[in-house]
Amino acid sequence: MDDTDINVDARIAEDRTVIDVTGTRDVAVVVRSEGGERIYLPPEGFDDPVSGSPYTSPYQGAGAGGEESPYGGATGSTRGVMETADGFRVTHPQPVTEFDVFRGERD
């Protein structure tokens, strides 16, 4: 396995934090803010090929009658995570005081 550079860019505003991770999809982002600690993981099936469009969304439409959640694809640890062309973006709903990036084990 070759060494791949990982780039992390964080933008902290009064009402949210946006963290872009590029160069890998094998990391977890842990953020700490006034509301506590949260772990963000890349979406499931992140390495699956995209069919039809180069753009994907973590959101799925509601079923007839609105009985299903409109956020069916964004539950659990993937909420607040969106795929990008070469990584993923984390959007946390508060300004963070600290964050860590943990890389998966290498063979």
C-alpha cells in the first residue's frame, strides 16, 4: 500500500463547523464542542461505484404519505457527512473547540 497524503481543512463559524477530509476515505473524525463529543465516519458503501451521476447525496426522499424519514440514508454515525470527489465533508451544528482525525490501521 502506498502512502497517501491526507489533507484536513476546518472552518469554524458561530453556528457550525465544516471539516473537509481529502486524500483518503479511511478515517474517523471526532469533534468536541459545547454540546459534547461526536464521532463522524465516512458513509457506508463509500467505495462503491456511483451509478448514473458523479454526485451523490446522503439524503433519501420520503415515501408516500411521508411515513418514512426523509433522512433515511443519513442516520447514525453518518449524519452530517457528505461524500466529495476525493474524500468527505463533515458538517457539525456547533463551533468545535477541538477535533481529531483517526486513520484506519494499515497492513
